[in-house]
Amino acid sequence: MLFPFSRLTLLKAGFFFLLGLLVLSCYQRTEHFDDAWFAEQSYWLVRDGWVRSELFRGLNGWEDRIYVFHKLYIYASALVMSLIGFSLPASKLLTTLCVLTTGYLIWRYNRRSSALEQWLALLLYAGCGIVIQYIAVNRPEIMCALLGFSSYYVLSQRTNQATGRPELAGLLAGMAALTHLNGLIYVAAGLVWLLVRDGLRPAIRFAIVSGLTLSLYTVDALWDGQISLMIRQFIHDPATQANFSLADKWRIMLDYHQLFFHGYAEVPLSVLVLLCLLAGGQSARLRNPTVLYLLVLVVNFWLLTKSNFDFYYILFAPWLALVAANVLTDSRADRPRWQRRAGVAVVVAYYGLALFTVEQVLVENRTVPYMPHYNAMLAQHMPRKHTRIIAPIGFFFDQMETYHIHGLSYYSARHGHASLAEFFQLADQQQATYVVSDGYENASYVIPMNAPERVGAYKRIFRDQMTSIYERQ
């Protein structure tokens, strides 16, 4: 075999050590831009009964109602945070649980394989750099991948040459698309899978159930009679613009390979899978169901995607880990000795890079001020409570009940080219009592640290190495 351990002790120990570090890295994890953005959506869903945004008031009508959002993810996140509170750690909990559940399903998927393949697939998934970086980020991709993998898991459960329950697989694929519209790749992949392996009837059943599930996306807009507003919000959403320009879409498709090679977080698993596909023999061919499904996912996303952001890599991670583990543990006797040794060397290097990625996260957690604590410190310099302020959207955490916060990210999106004087004039027109600069530099309008002490109606009352606070005089 390519990975010739006679015992599983070392592999299991390596996995559990890495898992422990991953859990440790979740403690006081550095805030990500989307933590606050999606937490606010869940907050208003719980408080008002529908999704809207004060942080982005004035953009796309979001202050009244948002109809285009990651529906199932926001609903699930709202449920979690309604139980444990709207805090930064609470906003990250759902994603962490989804990573752990995906790992369990990978282990279950390989239960009929060798124990070596079972544990190696787990190690490769847990060691994926993007999983390490996003295990505690409030974004929907990991939940989407969990539901997509659950759909594949159900399809793969064959009894007497019949595919396992296409209706349940269709439900799960539709739920993945409800979590994130990129989950449509799992709907398409399931259809192709069934058509190739089992024929038209199971594919039709899968399509009907997944389509009906996805149709729930429009229920709130239909109920309110706001389908036209939903369409306008989709068309004018900053996140969808690249799909409406042929030139932008073509550029993204030409640069698609970058999704798999952004940096040290993606390259190790991508290179490992490429090496396995090149040297894997029959186990790396399309007759391998995991390889077939992965190929369909990659092609579908190439056609669908509006960008090649690094976090979309998560959508493929479970299958990449399965393919690599299957090839590396192939027990055919015709493997050259050099391939076996190379397999060991590559996996050891992969594990080392995984530890390096965790170390980078831990260093960031230690060196970057923890946002809830930093927000509390800034609030001590802002005694006029329950007034309108302009601040980074991360100021939402632990301060959403204290101030009426208008996000600096709104001004970046709508007034990104405004001069400093023009920006503070806008703040004055909004009667914002305080303006807080963004020391974390999370897609915000930039107020330089060397900005004048007085700008228009505002005077600086606080400044440290990261942030300035201006008060309206």
C-alpha cells in the first residue's frame, strides 16, 4: 500500500492531537468580517421576526427587509444564538458543530473500508488549511458542505445495486442550496450521479424533492407580496455583481484554478489530490464514485461561481480528503516501492503544514485584541449611550443594545471614494454622535490614524495604536 503503517496508533494520535489544537484555536478566535454581518441578520430575525440590517441601513433596502440571504443558515444560527446569546463565540458555534459533524460522516462513510483509510480521511479533512481557518467563522459554506456531503452519503448507500433513497438525498441537496445558493452544485451533482449510475426515474425523484425544497427560498417574499423586491435585491446585491457582466464572469472562469491554489491553506490538499489522481491507477478513475462526484462538483462550480474566494474551497474539502485517502491506502501489490515511500513523505509534509496553519491561527488569536474586550474598552470612551454612531460592523458584538450602529462597511460600499471631509459631513447629516475607525480593517471606510484631530463637526477624543474615536461637537 502507499501508506504502509502496520499500526494505526500513530495516525490516530496525530488526528486527536490536531483535533485538540483545532478546538483550542476556537477559544477567543479572531473576529471575521462576516461574523457580525450574519449575526446581525439572526439578531433581527429573533427580535423582529424577519431579517433586516441596521448596520447597512440605506443599502439595497436592507434596513426594512432582506429577502436575499443564506436562508437556512441564518435560521439555524438564529436558533442557536436565541438559546445561548448573541455574542462573538455564539456566532461561531454552529460552524464548529458542522465541521465536527462532517468529520463524523466522513468516518462513517469509510466504515466498510480499511481502518487506515477511515482515519487517514479524517486526518486529511481536519488538516485542510481552509477548514482550520474557517472552523470558527460565522459563514454558511461549512454547513452547506455538510448538507451536500450528507446528500452524497445517502446516495452512496447502495443495497442490491439500488441507490440509497434519492428522495432523502434530494431533500438534503435542496437544504444545502437553501443554506447557500452555491449548494446548487450538490443538486446538479446528484442528478448527474443518478443519471449515470441508476437511470432516469431515481433522478426525477431526486430533482422533484430538491426543487421543492429549494422553492422554500421564495416563501417569505411570496407571503409579503415582494417577489419584485426580492429580484431587485438579488440583482443589486454587491455579492452578485460579477455574474451579470460577461467580461467579469469570463475572467472568473479563466482564473478558476486559483480557487484551489490561493496559498498554504489550499495548496497541500490540492497538490496531494493531484498527485493521487496522476499515480492512483484504477482507484483514481471515474469508476471510483467519489472521483466522479468530485469532478461533477468542480465543473458545476466553474459554471456557477461568481468568485473564487478561498472559503469556497470548503465546498469540496470532504471529497478531496476521501479521494486522497482512498488512493493512498490502495492495497494493490503492483505499487512501486518509491510510490509507497512518496505517499508517506507527502502525508507527513501535509500534517506538518496543517500544524503550521493552526499555529498561525493561534498566533493571530494571541496578538490581535479580542474584539468583545476591545469593544468594551472603546465603549468606556463613549458615555452617550443609545445614540447613533458610525463604527465597524464588528462593534455589533456586545454593543448592539447600547448604541444604534451604522456600519463603516456601508460607507465603504456606498461612499468609498469620499474624502475625509465629505465622509464626516455625511456623518454630521446622520447626526452620528460618535465615529469609530476600524482598527481591524474589515472592509470598512478608512479613517487614517494620522487624520486631523478636528474634521468638520467632529473632534477626536481617543486614539490608540489601532483605533480613533471622534465625537460630534
